[in-house]
Amino acid sequence: MRQLTGVISDRGSKYAVSGNPVQGRHDIDAFLKALKKDKKFAKATHNTWAALLSDGTPLKGDDGEAGAGMVILRMLEREGLRDHVVVVTRWFGGKHLGGDRFRHVQDCVRAYIDAEPS
């Protein structure tokens, strides 16, 4: 598991990104469960995620942040990153971010992809 914490802070909201190689839905569920064993991530407002499996199956979860899973999935598709789950975690800071929240999700995924060894 790889995590980048403190990636973005905006109007009190804080973002982190995590990820891990996966082979299917079972691995994704196991990864999310392991991530949420950390109390910090369990108490997060949103743990949005997506994975693109090698057979082309797209999987995603918004965890209350409508549309965020699709943002992650589209980036994975563009990068050709398959069999890898990416989770963007947000701790809500009390002020709504509007459309900026999607830019922050993109920035987190970009940071993760850029840090991923080829």
C-alpha cells in the first residue's frame, strides 16, 4: 500500500491519496477494509475510489462524493493504469468547495500516478 497524505488543503478540507495493485473486487474490498483500519481514514468524510481491471471492467465508489469515482476512473483509463485501486480521501473542513473538489480529486490522482514507479 502506498499513501500520500497532506496532498491538498483547501478551506479546511484535507486530501490524501492511497493505492495498491489489485486483481478483482475482492482485493479492492480488502484494500478498503485495511485502509479504514487506520482510524484517521475511518473517520474521513469520503474515501472515493476507482479501479480499472485488466479485462476492462471499471469499478468505482463515490462514498458520498457524487461523481468523484468517475473522475478517478477516467484518469486511470487515460493513463492505462490497470489492476490498481486508487482511493482519494477527503476530510471535510466545513466549507463547500463546489467544482473545486473535482480538481482536487484530479490533483491527488495525478500526484499518485506521478509517484508510481513505472
